[in-house]
Amino acid sequence: MGAPTAFMKATPHQHPNHAMASSEADLEATYTSLVQQYLQVMCFDNATFLAERMVASCKTTNSLYLLAICHYRSSSPQRALMVLDDVKNHNASTKYLTAKCCYDLEQYGRAEEALLEHARKQFKVYKLHTASPLTMDEWIVQTSPTPIPNGAVGLYLLGNTCRRSNRKRRAMDYYRMSLQDEPIFQLDPLLWTSYEALCEMGAVDIDPTSVFGVRPAEIDKIQESVAKASNNMPLQEKSISSPSFNLSQHQTPKPLQSIQLGTPASASSLPQTSLFQTAQKSGVTPNQLQFETPNLTPIPTVQDHSFATQPQSTQGVAFVDLANPGTIRRAKQVAARLYYAPSPESPNSVNRDASRFLRGRSVLFDTSSISETPLRRGGRPSELSTARKPRALFMASENKQSNKPEDENVNFGEDQQLSSHKDEEHDKSIMDTPGLEKESSPDVEDEKEEEIMNHHNNVEQILELLCLLGAGYWRLCQYRCRESLQLFDAIPLSQHNTGWVLNQEGRAYFEMADYQNAQRSLELMQKLEPHRMTGLGLLSTVLWQLKKEVEVAHLAQKAVDFDRLSPEAWCVVGNCFSLQKEHETALVFFGRSLQLDPSFTYTHTLSGYEYMANEDFDKAIACFRNAVRLDERHYNAWYGLGAIYHRQEKYDLAEYHFQRAVSINPQSSVLRCNLGMSQYSNGKAMQALDTLAEAFRLDPHNPQARFQRATIYLALNRPQEALKELERVRDAAPREATVHFAMGKVLKRLGRPEQAMRCFLTALDLDPKDNQLIKSAMDKLDEPDVDEEVAAF
């Protein structure tokens, strides 16, 4: 017979149950080590096979979790979720993985329940035993350990879940909780994705210097330049009330662009001509944005008070925000991997008390540790002792036992704790492997943590970079594009020449209708990171605006060859055919893009514009509504809806939708021009004049605003004002036949027939194809025009 094995019958001197339990624990520990190893080397098939054997041998929470994570890493969330359904005693790791699987499968309600179930139970017990006025959100952030699986990242996942299920306010609450951008505390200041989501959703009160705990000098320089520009602006040029927007009649490139709209019914005798085309050549075309960019900032250019007032600092250096001493320490904890508890699939998980992970507010405010926080630049260590202390509200959880529910079944938050005693024994035996340290006393643990964190003193440099990027991105989302570009220019060259930064620069230039620079930035992005698909849709739109058919076709071929399963690739192909006026073919490729990603907002909008080009307004409205449903800040879709309703002479609806577009992007002169014309068509002439004046103030190079103001002045029988506006438009666009024709009409009404004749002749020379209309006006030069419609645009 062979040597006895661990599976043989126990000897008379061994208790049978103890021997069996020891054998199963040792076997599970070996399986765990093997599965971890193959997951680490990304051999998922072998890891899955061994995990299945492990579950067959010992079906515990740990073994089921490892099998589920193998399926999830193999891009099979449905299989992973079915495995997790067999878990009887959930811990934080299984709950978080369940939520991730449900989120990927678009089961948002179940994902939210997985993340909040135990926290709700704990909070209910907490309220029964205390008279605290805390809300659940405040209690979650202050409780230590954090009762949400994986702490800040779990809150971020909750935010994503609410955002996908169209609960925007709740989503923003969770994003804020994951960052806790209050002056006294951060859960995870390095969680960039939460900050990015808040910017995209239009948050106007977030402060990057508070979130990241440092204040680069470049931010102060930008604020000073903005303040000077505001103070030097003539009083009459400072913002005029009432937002406006122009439904330009000859509007243009399609991708996210305005569609050529018919002129208002009340004003048009001359056929649609090239005034807008001239604006296009000078870079003033309606820049139809394809991105959801949040912006609710007021139009008046005033000093930026959204960021906290900075203390005095040495010019050219960054300094730590002394009002927020916990931020740097928390960032060091995250960098040293001392905040998030290690998950079971991590090969080198340290056997440490789980309560030391995901700790809440109070652990950051130990006076001795704060005073020793090293400062890389600026600020004196002695100043930290005077930093503002946290409110009592957030100090209540120093003793975590005070918040511990009596019912052990709802004690949730320690990631590796299992409810059953058997599983606890399994975990203990699995972690008791050679080379792992035994649990030490709290004082020893604190000393070890401090030593580890001191190896990450350069985290402040990372926070400074994130603060600069965050400030630039926030301003871009607020459409303050020039300020955004200045901040991106201040980033170190090694970081500037990366795909993400160049993509944002391209977006900023695109918003400013500077298509040449936008093309340069986005093509450099593609050259430096040829694998990057994000941003190719915008690049194709820029090339569409510049009418570069060959370049768009080449880009489409490259994108499809590189990744045929990318929705961006087929979006580029759709733009390519759109530029060639093959709208039906473009719609086919846009449909393919939506098959790959039904939540791709930009493609819904582009499809709407293609249907508009085919005058299929019902389908166009459906596409624009889908885009708004996915992203209510996608102002291109609001613009498209307004354009359709204006063409259908539903001016109330048109004005409403243009107002929504302007509320999202109040910096767009084109949007305000369209809003102004919609207001005029809706019988609000004086309000339209104010709106158009604001449009011109925003972009003095946009002749459309003055041109439409002249139209309204003429309709109000104020020819002198109309003539002044038209003369300025003529100076800006001297070869526009439309302008000279309109001037002739105005001069005729003013009783100056000779000058009117010269204007008509000039218009005839510039646009011979409209000779019948112009000659008819010349023949009627001596006839009275008391009731004549003269808005010929």
C-alpha cells in the first residue's frame, strides 16, 4: 500500500471531525494559492478549471468567490453572477463582485441593493440605539470601517449605477461621498473618475484644490488674468440679460452640427445664401458639440470664486491646503495600499485586522501624525497645528464599538469576516501561510503604517498634477475653453503629450470653432497613441467641418482595421459617408455603432442629423430624445430638437429647446443667435435683440448676430439701426450678396434710391444666379414699400 494521505481515515488518536476540518482547510489553502497564481499570470482558463475543482472539494464563500472572479476576469459576468447566487454567507468582496456583475448586465436595482443592503441594516440598528441626527449618507462616510463594500470605490460604483438609471442628483451625491470634497476630509482623493463624472454632469461648485488638497500656482495666475479681463471690459460689453440663440438659416456641417434651417416665416424673400458659408470660412460655423459637457456657469465673465480663496503663497510653487490636512495623509494611505482591504484573489494579502482598512474620518486626524506630515513644497510643518479641526459631527466614530450593532448578522464592513464559524476557520487557515506576519498590536501596526506611508512622500506631486488636470477639465466642461487651454499648457510636457490631454485640447479648440488647431491636437493624439479610440469621433467631425473627404476616409479605414468592435470606428465611417451626402449609408453605419454600444450618445445625435437631412423629422426627434435620455447635458441634441421645431414653425417648443441648449453651453454665440431668432418668431422682438447682442458680445467675429438684429430692426420699422448693423456686417463679410441686398432694401425705405441701386448692383455682381429676385427689387425701386417684407434672409 502507498503512504497514508490526508484523505485517509483518521488514526484512533485523532478526533475525526478535527482531522477532516484540518484537511479541508489545508486543501482549500493550496487551491487558493494555485488560483491566485494563475490569475496573476492571466491564465484565466486554468484558474477557472482549478477553481471549479476547489468548489467541488470545499464549497465555501472563499472558493465560490474565487470561481466567480475567474469567470468575471474571463468577461463572463453572467456566469460569475450565477456562481455568487450560491453564496450563503456574503462578505464585502462577494457583495462588491455581485454589484459589478449586475452593473455590467444592466441590472442596476440589484447592483444597488448588493452595495447598500448591509449598510441599511446597520444604520437601522444604529438609529434604534442612538438619538443621533445623522442622515444615512453622513453615517456612511463617518463610520469606520466604511459600511459600503470597498469604501470609496463602492460609492463610485453606486454613483455609476444611479447615473445609468437616470437618478442624476443621487449619482452626484455618491460621487461626492467617494471624494468627500469638504474642507476637512477625503475618502479617496485619488479617485479621479468620481471627480471626472461630477464635471461631466455639470457640477459647478466643486473645488479641485479642496478635492486634491494642493493648490498649484497656475490656478491663481489664471484667476488673476480672468479678473483683469473682466475689469478691463467696457461696461456696455458686460453681459446683457436674457440668453439667446440663433437658428441660423444656413447652417451646416452635420456631425453635431446645426442643420441648414429655413429662415423664419416672417422674414425671407432672398433664397438661402452664403452668409453662413462666409462665417464658416472664418471659423464661425456653428460648432455642434458632440460631447456631453456640463456647463451652468453664468455668461458674464467675472472672477472665478468657485475655487476656495487661496492663502498667500510663493509665486510659481504649489502648496498644501492647510485647511485640509487629511487629504495628503489619505492619499499616502491609498498609495501604500493601506486603505482598500486586499481581496481574496490577491496573492500577497497580509494578515491584518480588517477593521484597519476602509477607515472613516476620525483616523486621519490624529494630531501627532498630522504634525509629521512632510510637505514637498511650501507651507511650514508648524502651520499644520493651526489647521481647522473637523466638526464634532465627523468625530463621533473614533470608537467603532459605539456604532457596532448588537446583532452580529448585520455586522458588515470587515471584508474578510464571514458570518459562519466554519468559514472563519477556513479563512484563518488559508491566511496562515509561511512568510506572512502575525497580527500585531495597534501601536505596532500604526508604526508600520507610518513607515510604509513615508515611502510615498511624492504623492503630493501626483496630487498637484491631478489638481491641474482637474481644474482644466472642469473649465472645459463649463465651456471656458481659453482658461482650460492655459491650464493644460501649464502641465509638464511629458504629461501634456498624452492622448487624454491632447483629446481635451482638441475638444476645447473645437468648441471655439478653431478647427485647424483642433485637427492638429487630435492628430497628434492619434500619432502618440495609435491604439486610442476615444477622440476619433471628434476628429472625424473636425475633418467633416473642414470638408477633408480624403482624410476622413483614411481615418475611417484605419479605425475599422484596428478595432472593428469599437463603436467609435463605425461612427467615423458614418461621418465619412455623411460628408459625401450619402445619408442612408451613413445611417447604416451609425446603426452598427449603436449595436456595439447603445449608450453612445454622440451616435444617437449624429443619426438625428442624418434623418433631418432626409427630412424624416419623426425619426430625427426620436434619435435626439434618445441622446437626451442618455445624457441630459448633450446640448447638440437639444439644439437638434429646437431646429426641427423651428422648421415646423412650432416656435414655443423651439424656444424652449434652444433655451435648454443655451443653459448647458452659455458660451456659444451660435446657440444664442438661434435662440434670438426663435424668440423673434415667437413675438418677443425686444428680448430677441438682447439675446442677439449677447451673442455678438460672446463672439465679435460672428456676423450672423448683427445680421439677424438688422432683420428685427427692419421689421420694427427702425431702418437707421438696421443700416448701422448691416454696415458692420458688410465690413466683416464684404462679398456677401445677401448683405448688400438687405442694405438696398433698407436704403430704399430711408428714401435713398441711388445708394440702394448701387447695393442691388453689387449684390447682382456677387451672386448672378439670383438675378431674378434682385432685378425685381430694382424694378420696384420707385414704388412705395410700406407693407413690404424686407427681411430677405
